[in-house]
Amino acid sequence: MLLQQHAGVRLEGCLIEGACQAGLRVETGCHAAAAECRIQNSLGLGVALATGAQAVLTDCQVSGQEAGGVEVEADARAELTRCRITGSRSVGVLVLERGQAALEDCDLGGHACCGVHAVAGAMVQLHGCRVSGNAGLGASVLGAGLLTMDLCELKGNEEPAVLVERGATVQMKACKVADGSSFGVVCASQGRGVLEGCEIYGNAKTGAKVEPGGSLLLVRCDLRDGRDTGILLFEDAEVTLEECVVHRNARGGILLAKDASDPILRGGANRIQDTLLRASGDGGVVKVAPVK
């Protein structure tokens, strides 16, 4: 279904199935509202917003697309409430240059690449959403994009649950990052993360990894029960902990690369109950004195 020529259209209770391109495409300058619609098994995208378009989706299901669930192009805006975006062979929600997306109480799962991905100055907000069971990343943001999440669950993703890099920022509050097959949160080169009141647990690799050029601030976070270390910190990277608990991680609490700086501990109320480790020159690790 194609909406164009500055149309304003409301769809309700519709079934759009097997479209050759996008199930619903909103062209430049147009706006659309859809409620209780099912868009499924398109050969292209489920929902596509062209430059400057707007769409509001409520209680919709977008599933089984070949090219991705929802794509928001430059300067477009999508608002999704209680929607299920599942099972595409690409990305669940992709937000491009300066695009905006606000999701509330949505499910983003079972995608081949990533649950939600924001690039090049895009702004994405997730409130009370579940990002789970994706074969790739859970959520990723890069290129000066901003991803904010509160009261969200990111569980059981095959690759890192959260990846932030190349000048992007992720802000998370009261989120759970759990039971993934890889890392929990990764701040790569020039990526910045701020997590408050979050739980990171049960992941196969390190709960929070900060690579060279990355920075991470953890406030009142609980990093526990990982099958590796709680935190992995590389050289030229920064981690600050404030009133955090790091405990019951299988390999240790914090692992520092050979030339990494110590983590910064604020406030005096941090509890690092697992071993503090540093990589040695021969490729092994040695225990070091706790950081004060």
C-alpha cells in the first residue's frame, strides 16, 4: 500500500500480506495512522517511511518481512505503541539520518540481523519494550545517533544486546540485559554509554565491555551471574562506577587489559565482590589488588 501526494490516511483492522515491495509505504510529506493492522510476509519492508514522512502505529503486528520490519528514512518520524515487530530477515526497526522513532510497550524479536538499529544522527526512544531472541544484535546505535531506553528488557540475543560506537550515545534506565549468547553492553570506539539502575546478568560473555576510545558510566547497576567477567576494560577506555554491585560472575568481576586504566569508583558505595584481574604480557591474567 502506497500513501503519497500529502495524504493523511487512517487504517484500522487491515490485513496487508505478501506485498511485492513494502507492505505500507508513506511517501514524503504524508502521514498515516494504523491501528490493529497486520502487515506480514512482504518481499520488501513491512513499513517504510520516506524522507519527512510520519506514521503512528498502535496495536499492529509486522512480521515475516524479507527486508526488515520498519524503516524510517531521513527526517521522518514513527511512533509505535504496543506493536509486535518480529521475524524479519534483516532489522526490526531501522532509523536513518536524523530520523526519529518512539516505541512504547513493543516487542522486537526474532530478526536475522538486529532488533533496532539507529545511525547518523537518528534519535530512538524505547519505553517498556522487549528486544529478544534476535540472531544478531539486540539494539545498536552509531554515527552520532542517540538511543534511549527505560524499563526495557533485552534478553536472549545471539550477539551483544547493546552496541554503541562511532560518536553515538546510549542512555539506559531501569533496563535488564540478560541471558545473551555474547556480551551484554559494548561501548566501542567513540561510543558513550550511561546506564542507571540497570541489571546485567546471565550473559555468555562479559556483561559490559568498553573498547579503546569508548566510555561507560554505570550508576546503581547490578552486574551479576555472568559466565565470564562482569566488566572488560581496554586501554584508552574509561569506566566509571557509582553505587554499583559486581558479583557472582564466573571468571571475575573486572578484567583490565594490559595497559588499561583502573575503573573510576565514585561515592564509596560500590561493592566489587568478584576478583579484579589484569591481563599479563604472556597472554594470561593475574589477580590485582582491589581498586579503592
